[in-house]
Amino acid sequence: MKWSKTKSTLEGFICEKLQGRIKIYATVYRKFHDGPSRVWITFDKKEIISASDVTYQTRHEETYRKIKEEENLRGIPFNPDWDEMFHSPERQALVKASDKSEEMMINQNIFSSYHFYAPFMEYSSLSIEEALTSENIMIQAFAMFDRRLGKRRLENLILTSKNTHPLILRFYKIRCDVEGIAVTENPPPKM
């Protein structure tokens, strides 16, 4: 699906009170090597989240290098048998360090464009229940703006900073604000 079609489909899911106020943008820097891209979302013309390949790669590499130094990880020893190199403990440790670096980046709201593109492509085929319970942070966050998430259900959501990603909380607070719903950090238990 082309980006313009995906974008218009996503914006069609946005609730009435956010229509025209939430905008999704994407660009590809074609003159750079490998054409890195950037995706961002604005609320009332103010950027609320951005995913830049250049920023992500730079920060990921810094974090990965620090993890390698802290854990004193070694490079993969050469072996003429590529399968042996691929399954070496040194490579497995480096892969874990890279995964840890990516997890740290996501927790800091530093994303690459692929963190947005794939979930956005998938979003239109999901029910609101699937979107709200998705393991993908971007899908859960965008579900907060979804017109299928009614006001009553929005009021009954229990999201806290302890168990919810900051991006999801940010989108939730924007939606509650436009709907006139007071957000409390620790809501009282339902009777």
C-alpha cells in the first residue's frame, strides 16, 4: 500500500474531536546514502512524536558501544565455517547487546521509521480491541486517537506510568483532554 493511501486511512480512524488537529507526515531524504526517512505526528501543528532513521542509528550505535564496553564483549572470532561463527557465543552476546540497546531506545521514545511504517500498515486491519491489546507500542498509542474507542471506554481505561509506555500515556492524555475527561495517575478501584 502506498504511503499516501496508508496516511489517509489512518487519519480516517481519528476521532471527531481530533480530526484536522492530528496530522501524520513522512519524508525520505533521497540524497543521503540509503535514503533514510523520517515520520512524525503533530497535534495542533506541534510535533508530538518523531521517528528519524539518522537519529535512531546514531543513538543506537552509541548505546550499543557503551553496552559492549560495560559487558566487555568480544568480537566474533573468525572461523572458515560460517555456521560456526553464526552460532558462536560471542555473536549471541553481541545480538543480545543490540537488542538491549534497541529496547532502551524505544523506552526513551527514540524510534526509527520502520517502528512506524509496519504498525501503520497493519493498523487498518485490526479491531479496536486488537489495537488496544497489541504488543506494538505504536499501535497501542495510535489506538488512543481512534474513533472506535468511545468516551465511556476511554474513561474506564486504567493506564499508569508504572505499567504503560510514555508514548501511549501521552496520546491517552491528549485524547482525554479533548474529550474533557480528567486524567488521574492512580484511579480509584472500580466497585
